[in-house]
Amino acid sequence: MKSLKRIFSVGIILSSVSLALFGCGTGTSTSENGDTGEDKKYIIATDATYAPMEYMDKDGNIVGTDIDIVNAIADELGIEVEFKNYGWEPLFSAVKNEEVDFAVSSITITDERKQTFDFTEPYYAANQLILVPEDSTVTKFDDLKDMRISVQINTTGHEVVKGLLGKTSSKIVAPESMPLAISEMINGNADAAIGDNAVINEYVKNNPDVKLKTVEDDTFEKEYYGLMVKKGNVELIELLNEGIEKIKANGKLKEITGFDVE
Ligand code: ARG
């Protein structure tokens, strides 16, 4: 019994040591002494393959519109932030497991995600956009119903395409990143790629030699991006919302994105 107890307490010590070492502790922005947490650094997960929103510059820095927005929020709040490139699917578990404090990654606020995460107020509006070879006959989303479509896995684009082709359709090509989804279309493995408008437009702009065109469709619903925290982290949501409100009110958000969210 005694030795069992000892093992148990050693276990507790070990796990608190590892918590202290590895836990970046969401919700610890206000410490016991009432300090507002100015020395806390917020760790933020992203998928930096999503130009112009979040991507790596040639020196390996994570940059982009989303990054500028979070930095502007951090400036207003007087908090320190650090971005980490997790990739798309891993960023969701990183938030859930509290490996990071929150995520910014052009994440659309959806009812399904709201079951597992909490979101800030919207800070950016977007919609899906179709990308096809320049000589494609596609003029609307419905034209793709017998075709192969590439999308980034588990994105809202993926959901939209499941709606057209069927949940388990073999015509859906869904790699882990948006650049891979676009490559699948360029390589002829898909007839069209679908994704967030800013990212598709940026690709076309940066690759004038690849003969492509975009196709808009009014049936795509407006989507709103939010910062994503672990469900129940009310303190952090309130803090981030305060920052978003400030950069909406002082014009900084519009200066960064070029448009009003609502
Ligand atoms: N807005 C879409 C969604 O939330 C796609 C976001 C993908 N973001 C990224 N950094 N790859 O599902």
C-alpha cells in the first residue's frame, strides 16, 4: 500500500512537471496575483500554406493577412504572440489538447466546429471560388456534378463538394493542403479545384503562366472567419473579441483586409 502511494505521488509530481514544461496553459492569462498576464506569450497554431492569408516568406517567417490581423489585435491588447505552423488538420487537435492557446487559419465559423470549439466574432468574410483550366466549359458549380473536384480536406470547400457529389464520392480528391489540391487539378487528376476566394485569386495572380480561370457561383454561402479557441475558454474569447472590436473601431482591420466584415 505504502509503495503504491509512493508511485502515485511520484506520478503526480511527474505529471505536474511535464505540465509546467509543456503546458502553455490556455486561460492562464490572468494569474493569481491579479497580474493581467502581460508576460504571457500566446501560442497560435496555423496552416502556413494559404497565401495570402498565412504562408511562409522566403526567410521562413509566417506572414500574411491573418497574421497581420492577429498582430494588430495583440498590439491593441498589449499581449505577446508567437505563430506555429502546424498544418491544417493538426491545428484542430493542437487547440483541443491545449498545445496552443488558439488558432488563426482562415477558419470558417461553422455550427459543426462550434460543437468542439469556440470562435471569436467574425473578422473576415469569404466565399468558395471555382478554379478550372482556361479552356474548361464550366460556368457554374452545378456543371461539376459529374466531374472530379479537388479540395483541401475537411474544409468548408470539402463540405460544399460533398453536397454536390455525395459524401463518399470517389470523384472527390481531398489532399491535406490547398496547394496540393490545386496541383491535382493542374495535373489533370481533377477537373476543378474549389477553395476560399482570396487564396484561389492569389494563386491565379502569382501563376500567370498556368492557364487557369476562376468561376463564381452565387449559390455558395458567405463564410466568416473567426479565431478558434478550445471550447469553454470564455476568458480568452472575451479578450480576443475585445481586440477585434478595437481594430474594427479604429479602422485597422479594414486597412489590413481592404473591406468591412459585415
Ligand atoms: N475557410 C475554410 C475552412 O474553414 C478553409 C480554411 C483553410 N485554411 C488553411 N490555412 N488551410 O474550412
